[in-house]
Amino acid sequence: MAFVTFVICIAGPLLAAASGSWISVPISGQANLTDATETYFNYAPIMVGTPPQVVDMTINTYSSLLAAFAEDCTLCAGSTFFDQSQSSTFGSSNRTWSASSSQLTGSYFEDSVGFGNSLTVDKANFVLIENMALNMTPHLLNGNLGLFVDNSNSTEESLSYFSQLWNTGKLLNPVIGMRFYPENPKLTIGALDPADYEGEINWVQMETPNESWDLLNLFKIDGFKGYNGSFFPFGSTDTLTAINSVYNNIGIPNNFPYLFNDDYTGPITGGKHLMADSPDFAYQCNETIPYVAVTTVINGVDYQIDSTWNLLHPPSGEAFEGGCLVGLQNITEGREPTIVLGLAFLRSVYVAYRFPTDNCPGYYGFAFPSGANRTQAQIAQKPTSTPSSSSQCLSLTAPTSTPTFSAGSATSASGLSSQTYEVYGRPGAAQVPLIGVNDLPKGVWDQPQPEPE
Ligand SMILES: *[C@@H]1O[C@H](CO)[C@@H](O)[C@H](O)[C@H]1NC(C)=O
Ligand SMILES: *[C@@H]1O[C@H](CO)[C@@H](O)[C@H](O)[C@H]1NC(C)=O
Ligand SMILES: *[C@@H]1O[C@H](CO)[C@@H](O)[C@H](O)[C@H]1NC(C)=O
Ligand SMILES: *[C@@H]1O[C@H](CO)[C@@H](O)[C@H](O)[C@H]1NC(C)=O
Ligand SMILES: *[C@@H]1O[C@H](CO)[C@@H](O)[C@H](O)[C@H]1NC(C)=O
Ligand SMILES: *[C@@H]1O[C@H](CO)[C@@H](O)[C@H](O)[C@H]1NC(C)=O
Ligand SMILES: *[C@@H]1O[C@H](CO)[C@@H](O)[C@H](O)[C@H]1NC(C)=O
Ligand SMILES: *[C@@H]1O[C@H](CO)[C@@H](O)[C@H](O)[C@H]1NC(C)=O
């Protein structure tokens, strides 16, 4: 008892003085967004166990799950796994994983989990995956770093990793910065780095319609604009939207009103083509590179979505010869979320996530990635409204210095190779980067022939 009191006495003043730290973590991903829709997303190096093992987990904004793939996991995809037998602090957890399924089977355990050396939770609950279905989509690599904090039924043992960091006074702010922009992509945990974005952060409160609501990261957007700057309809007036970093495209209930109206698409030299048996369409792109005009409007601010090799995928065998798929895709209607903003969107903006804590709901904040091709007029746009609890929940402490990130010797943060490779069975398709290829033993093909005697 005396010990508990002592801890509380220390924690109080420390929190009041805005203690805690933050970290900036480089993430890896694809240079171009491609048609390879089931895998190759973005990865962050997470340290698990004692001594720490670096696991490049898939960053998943559409999930609250923290999960590593076990060393002996059946059919788990990736290159970095967690070997519990090598960790002296690995232990059982009394938490049961209710979402265990035939797609992904595993159980909760406890161990030390951290980003770098300062942001570590000693007994973090995480799921160790023991089996993954071959047909699971999206095909996660190396595990799952859920970047959604599920506060709906928070009890002591179900607290998320990020809530635990905050509750133990380790974080400067309850916030995560996400820069998926392909140049210098990174996560910041505990603060937003002003060097990562431009413009005002446009905060939008997240939606939790009722107590038993168990859907994830929903919020509202104003809609989408096409080429001529006017809103285009997309089938439904109900606009609950989610961001999803393990989905490449922009998902709407119906892409036809856009596709079949030149006012919205603008002139497309070479024409627009529907794909057979898929919710996709493509533009001819072998003579001129067409521009896909789609702008997401959130709280009165226009966020243009980058077109070339982003919303317009690079040429590949998935479209017709000379064609490029457009990532404005139909998703199932009549089911929430109505709109899913995937990587084509996330790579065009900067996103801040103020996760929920006791007295504050969750918020997403949007801004422009620094270094991106945006005009001063775009950057100067002002949000229509400000959330009502801003002063209480959204006054963040600015960082004073940049912490250095270290993932020990295994900084496989780069994960994906810089070189790209052809895909077997898909001649002419876009080449893809590979994970862990640099660790493979290299064959030596140019052995000098022995000198003749
Ligand atoms: C799980 O363990 C924690 C701490 O070890 C304890 O506080 C909690 O009550 C336990 N929960 C259950 C459901 O046993
Ligand atoms: C909560 O909202 C969902 C979605 O609108 C609805 O299906 C469900 O019935 C609601 N539950 C309650 C208890 O109101
Ligand atoms: C939260 O608790 C309620 C009541 O116990 C339950 O019906 C609901 O499914 C829980 N939601 C989640 C997300 O666990
Ligand atoms: C843009 O397209 C829509 C839909 O056809 C049309 O109603 C609107 O007048 C157009 N606006 C401009 C400025 O051309
Ligand atoms: C998109 O959905 C609409 C409405 O359900 C449907 O009419 C259309 O065929 C779909 N588009 C594609 C490309 O499949
Ligand atoms: C992106 O794709 C385009 C078209 O295939 C290609 O020219 C370019 O080199 C790619 N960029 C990178 C960094 O892979
Ligand atoms: C581009 O693709 C179209 C359609 O497949 C084809 O007819 C045309 O010849 C191609 N042009 C070039 C320059 O390859
Ligand atoms: C920058 O964006 C403008 C449209 O806003 C476009 O015309 C131009 O090609 C873009 N430049 C680059 C380098 O992407």
C-alpha cells in the first residue's frame, strides 16, 4: 500500500508538468502505389521482449489489435517474427482474444513492447499469432500494429498499448502523427512534429453512435469533388467514413456517377475502360499520363489526392495493355463505413490521431504533408468549424527537440528493398519491392573458371 501511494505522489506532479516523451519512427512502404492490393502496405519497427526483438509490423489504422507473428506460425507471411523462447520477460496473460478466427488464430500474452528505448510498456498485452489463413485479405506481413485506440469498454486489463503509455506518464501527449507521404514517411508517437506537415490541423471528432457500437474509426467528411470543382454524388447520403492503411484505394458505394460524367473526370485522352468482373476501371496511360481528379473535402477543407502512380496506379497486367487502374473503387453498399479512405488518400495528406482518454473522445486531424506539391492557397485553407472540446482535448504540448530513434542493430525499418523485382506468373506487371531480400544468402554467378593446368 505504501508503495502504491508513493507512485501516485510522483505521477501527479510529473503529469501536471507535461512530462513524458515522444518519438519519431521511420516507416517503410512502397514508393509507388501499385495494383498489388493484398500486401505491401507500411511497416513500423516495434521492439518486443527482452532483449528486444525488432518486428516490422504492418501499420493498420483500421484495427486496435497489437499482434506479432510467432516464430513457428503456420503460413504467417513476412520476414520478422517474434521468438518467445528468446525473451526472458515473456509471460501469459489472463485476457482472451475473442476475435481469434480461422483467418487468424492466436492468444494474448504479455511482454515488454516499445518504440525505441524510451517508450516501452513492460507488461503489454499483445496477441501472438499461431496460424494465418492463406487466403486472408489483406495479407498482413509480420504482425499488426493497430493504430486505433478502442476505448469503448476500457478495463484495466484491456487497455491498449497506447493508453498504457499515456496512463503511465510516458507520453508527452495522447497523440500519434502519421505521415504516409512517400517521401520521408514516419509515425510520431506522443507529439506532432511541425516539420512533417503544413497548414492548420483540421480536427474532426470521431463518431460513436451508441454504447454498444463496435465499429472502428468513423468520422464524417463533406464529400468528394471532381475535375470541375463540384461535388460528385456516390450513391449514398450517409457518409460515415473510415481511414484504412491496409487498403490501397478510395472506396465509395458507386463509382459510376463519377466515371460516366466528363464534367467530373475531366477529359481523358485514350478513354475510360471498365474492367470485367471487378469494381475497377482504368484509363489508357501509355501515350499520355492522364490526371485523376479527385479531392476529398473534410470540414470545409479540400485535400487533393495525388494522381500519378498513386490514385492512378502504375501500368500493370491487372488493367489492359497500355492501361492504368484508377483507385476509385466500389465497396459494398448498405454497410458502415460508407466510405473508406485508403492509402491513395493517406499518402496525400498528413493525419494526426488524438486518441481517446478518460474525458476526451477520439479525433482525427488533417493537414498537408510538408514537401508535397501543394499551393499556398491550398495550405492556407481554414476549417469550417472547431470541435467543441478543443481547449480541453486538443491543446497539445509542442515538442522542443527531436528524439533520435534507435532500433538497435536490426534497423530493418527499411524492410522493403529499394530494388524492385518481377513477379512470377505476371509478365509485364509492375515490379515490386521485397521484404528481407537483403538478408538472403546471395548466389555467386560469376565464379572465375579454374585456370587450365
Ligand atoms: C487480469 O490480471 C490483472 C493484473 O494481473 C488483474 O488486475 C485483473 O483483475 C485480471 N483480470 C481477470 C479477468 O482475471
Ligand atoms: C447502435 O447503432 C447501430 C448502428 O446504427 C445499430 O445497429 C444498433 O442497433 C445500435 N444499438 C443500440 C443499442 O442502439
Ligand atoms: C461493451 O460492453 C457492452 C455491454 O457489456 C457489450 O454489449 C459490447 O459488446 C461491448 N463492446 C465492445 C466493443 O467490447
Ligand atoms: C460540373 O459538373 C456538374 C455535373 O455535370 C455540373 O452540374 C456543373 O455545372 C459543372 N460545373 C462547372 C463549373 O462546370
Ligand atoms: C458500382 O456500383 C454500382 C451500384 O451498385 C453498379 O451499378 C456499378 O456497376 C458498380 N461499378 C463497377 C465498376 O462495378
Ligand atoms: C513508379 O512507377 C513508374 C511507372 O511504372 C515508374 O516509371 C517509376 O520508376 C516508379 N517509381 C519507383 C520509385 O518505383
Ligand atoms: C497504347 O494502348 C492502346 C490500347 O491498348 C493501343 O491501341 C496503342 O497502340 C498503345 N500505344 C502505344 C504507343 O503503345
Ligand atoms: C503539382 O500539382 C499540379 C496540380 O495542382 C500539377 O499540374 C503538377 O503536375 C504537379 N507537379 C508535380 C511535380 O507533381
